[in-house]
Amino acid sequence: MFKIGMRVEAITQRVGQVPRRGTVVAVHPESVEVSWEDGHTSVVSRQGLHPVKAAAKT
């Protein structure tokens, strides 16, 4: 389940490809609008994303 403000990562198409990371800005029935770290915003299928786990604090 995606929520506004959640950090997400795009699933890559190739091995070794660096995934794009961003923040959810809107949630739609079949898609999610993401503001990417490079400043762009796009609407992506829910199947193309997964949540980014928070780094463990030590």
C-alpha cells in the first residue's frame, strides 16, 4: 500500500541498472504519482514501484 510521503524505488529493467528513487505525492486507483530525486514528476504503475526501507539507526 502506497501513501503520500512514502519513499519509493522504481523496479529496474536491467541487471546493474541504478534504480530511480523518489517520494509519493499522489495515490490513484491504478497508479502512483512520484516526485523523483532528479526533480521530475511522473505517474507510474503500482507494479513498477516498491517501498524503500529506512536505513537502520545505530
